[in-house]
Amino acid sequence: MREWRGAGARWSGAARVRGDSGIPQYGCILGLGVRVGRVSGRPVSLPGMSENETLFSRIIKREIPADIVYETERVIAFRDINAQASTHILVVPKAVYRNALELAEADPGLLAELTKSAAAVAKQEGIGESGYRMVFNTDADAGQTVFHVHLHLLGGEQLGFFGRPSGPEQLG
């Protein structure tokens, strides 16, 4: 298991780690010392936050700083602090939905607006023509650590394959 440490935070993807409190958790946000995710089916969030308030809600309210690159009345986009590509931006609806399916069932128009906003950000970032990837992670096995639906916009370089790493024998 790969693990990173810094500024009082630890990150290990979707692998369980023990934080400063000694409680098993899923992941941390680097640099903020923020633990988010689910443990034993229960949400884990920032100290002082209710289970219904998310890290992204705090960013939307400007209580936590972020490098915001795009915003409309219903959508906000900001750079991921744990970038997985040259361009890695999170596109987030301001309304809280747990995942993409919940959003699609409740407000399909907002889901469409989210993807259109991602395309606008891709163009703004100069990756609209070269290509980009839009990803929704759903639940812990997929790597979701903030349970407020968000689209990962990745690009600016040749991106690798999905799924498990398969080593040098991987075919293109």
C-alpha cells in the first residue's frame, strides 16, 4: 500500500489507515488534515461538521480555500489538491447529492449541466481539443472519499488505462 504524509495529513487512497485519533478511516485530503469518507458504513467528515455537510459544501461557502476556476449559479469547479494528471479539476454541483446516480434520479438537468460545465472548463484550460477524461467515483471501492457527487476532469497529458495496474505486458 502506498501512503503519503504531509502537513499533518495522510492519504492512502481507498485503503484503510489509522488517523491521529486511532480510528480506521478511508483517506485524507493532503495538506488540510481533513479526513473524509466512510467507516463501517458511517460517513466520516471534518471536525465540527454534521454528516450532511461535506468538505465541498465548506469550499462552496468559502470556509475552506480552493483554487476555483469556474462557477455558475449551480456548479463550482476547482483544482484537485491531489492531482492525478497535469490538469485535474473537480466539477461539483452546489446542491449535495451522494453520487452520480442519486443526482441523475433527482435532477437530470443538473447532471447535464455538470458535464457541460466540465467541457467548458476543459476548453478554458486548453485541453478541449487534445482530449480529456470525465470520471465519477461511486463509493469506497471506486475511491470516492467525499460523499458529495463530483466529476473529475483529467487531461493535459496522455492518460493511462482504467482498472487494475497490469504492468509492462499491458496492451494498447
